[in-house]
Amino acid sequence: MNPAIEHLEQRRHFLQAIHWVDEGRRPVSEVENRFTSQFLDRAVDRPGFFYSTMRGEMHQRSLENLIILGFATEEIQAAIIAWEIHRVFIESEKALRWRVNEGVPWRASGCEAIGFEDQFGVGTETVGDRLVAPVRYRVESTGEVFVGKSLGETGIGILSPLEVLRLGFATVEYQRALAVEVEFGTTPVNEAELRDLVMTTNHDLRNGGPGSPTARYP
């Protein structure tokens, strides 16, 4: 991973969510309101545990944290879009539902990405360019494996956060690629473009700055 991207990713892994707690701070698997309820948390740079709430924090959390706390793919994508494009914090269940209803790229397909296919037609977990290599999928109902297009062709928005992590993408890479896909209708086609997008703000992109989709697609 590029050192600059790795630094940004480490910031999202600074806090590690453990599980939700009830009013008596007893562990529970789910809560009625995920933005006012507390969950057990810990910071990786110091010992001990503390309690946090998710209000206004979804965009700060790693994909792993959000998955642990039970957020669905469409909810995670909606929160990413709200922050990356509109700079809006998600602070309530109502606001999150509204953002989901506005639409996200992901749709349930009955298939899951399980890895890549290398240049020899062999399944592998690691490739030289994650956006160029074809993606291998498994049909959930039958277990059948087939090879699909590359993510440079389809966009990363078709993947769930769990699939994104399985294919070795960082939270910050998913956030930026998804934002550009939604706002500009384009997607990075290789690792170099993805790296540039992570290091470029949407303001720069809108004004034709470094990595701007308008530079590639006049």
C-alpha cells in the first residue's frame, strides 16, 4: 500500500469498536437506535476500554468497525456519499434512512466477490493492479464460481464493504472511489488513478485539478 494511503488508513483504525451495550452497559448484539446508543470501544494507542456513540462518526470509522456494529452495505455507502460529496454528518436513524432512499450504487445480486484472476487464468487473492485484474465471483445459492469484469470497468460501488476488505482495499480507497463514481459518473481504472483520487479533494476534482475526471473525459 502506498505510504500516504497507509497513513490515512491508520487514522480510521485508531478506534476499534467491540460491541453494542444496553443502558446497563451489558453486551448486546443490536440496539434500537444506533446513533444514540453506546458501544464498547478502545483506542489502539492506549490500554483500556471506553464507551462511544456513532452520532456524526460514521465517516470516521473503518469499514471493519461499521461491519462489526451491523451497518448494512447501503447504509455504509449512503454515509460515505453524504460526507464525501455533501460534507454532511449522519446523526440519526432518520437521516440515514433518508440518505439510503436517495440511492446508492450497490444492489443485492446473489453473488459475492471472492478474489481476482491473474494473467494465467488462475484465482488469486493478490494481483499487481486490483482495478485491472478480472474479479472472481461466487453465486451464493449454488457455489458456482465465475469470472467478471475488472473493477476499473464496473466501479467499486458494486461491492459490499465485506467484499472490499476481502479484495484488499482500504477504507479510504473505497470512500474516495465511491464518491467519484457517484458524483462524476466515472471510476479509477488502475492503481495509479486510485492513489491520485485518494490524495485529491472533490473541490480540486470539480475544478479540473490533479486526478480530475474531466481531464480524462473531456
